[in-house]
Amino acid sequence: MKKTNSLYHGHRFPAAVISCAVRWYYRSNLSLRDIEELLFERSIVVSYETIRRWCDKFGAGFARRVKAARRKPGCTWHLDEMFVTLRGEPYLLWRAVDEHGAELDILLQKRRDKAAAKRFFLRVLHSCPVLRKIVTDQLRSYPAAKADIPELANVKHVFVKASARVNNRAENSHQPTRERERRMRGFRERTRTQAFLSNFGPIRQHFALKRHLLRASLYRKHLADRFESWREITETTQNPSSAF
């Protein structure tokens, strides 16, 4: 029987160190150089470029596993789009979340027309095929695109006024992206921004519990469960604290 190579085959650093660095980058508002400094404090000498390569290599796979491990998405889509600037050019970041606030998908596009809305609908349908209701603002691209997709023909479509803040579920989901955009002093390349935000949302939400709704003891219990789940997702049996 052929032995399967480890996920970290060929890397000289322990799996716990690599998974911890990737988690810090996507979970916390830290730069690559910040993580380099934190690892150096723990007697691990690694350059920020190596950490970047770790994030590029493992981030997408970890994000997919996190999405697969979380509870089944809700049946209501809340859709909204926000402007981001990449090297001086405006782009639209389309985002869909369910009624629980879990991010379903994101897509960075240049336009805000029917074709762009249809492309985003099809992308979200690929990963979340079952739904009962769509909540959007009054952008006319949404109903025009929905009419062209047979799978959405019988889905209820609710329009809300963006100025009334009725669609807060989707609008609030932009806040972590804005915070990270400021920390990174803006996004630059389209493909890297799409890749980063696709990984950033699921990994950040995996640890972002609604602390204000939980007692301290219950919060710590849930957080410990999330860390245990993360070790399973990243195939690390060792606690990061013992690896430093």
C-alpha cells in the first residue's frame, strides 16, 4: 500500500508552526512582518516572504476545509457589493452571506451590470444550491440576472433600501474587509486580492465567535472547540505552544 505524503511534505518547519502562521495572517489584523516578529520572539527564524508562500500554498485549502466543516448554510442569501480601489482603479467586491452572517462567497469584478450579477449568482449557486429567499438592495442588475437563471425562478426576491440599513446582515459583513484594507494600505493586484479575500472570510469567521452573546466560560469552551477543529483541518496533532 502506497503511503500518502503529509500535507507539509518537504517543509523543514513543523506543521504546527506553519498552520499557526497561516491562521495568524488570516485571522488577525497582522502583516507578514508582524508574524515574522512574533515567530522570532519564539526563537523561530523565518522570513516574511516564506510566510507569504505558506499563506499562498495552504490558505485556499484551509479555507475550503473550514467551509466544509462548518454547519450547513442557511436558505436566505443576503447580497451586497462594495467599492474597493486597486492601484487607483475602482472595482466591485460582491459578497453573499446567509441569515446567520456566514460568508457564502465573494467575487471581485470590474462592473456592476447584469452580466456581473449573473456571474456572481452562478458562482454562489455552485457552492450553495438550496435557497428560499434572496435579499438585495434596489440595484436593477439583480432581478435582470435572476430572470436568466432557471434555478432561481421560484426563489423569493426581497428588495430593501440601502440607505435604510435594512440589509445590515450583508452590509456589516464588509467591515472586516475594510479594516484589513486599511491595515494593508489598500489592495493592489486583482487576482491576489480575490485569492486573499476568499481565504480571509472563512478562516476569520471560523474563530470569530459572537462573544457578546456568550458567557465567558461558554465562550472559552466554544473557542477551544474551534481550535481543536482547526488542528484537524490543518492536520496538526501538536499544539502550537509546544512547537515554539
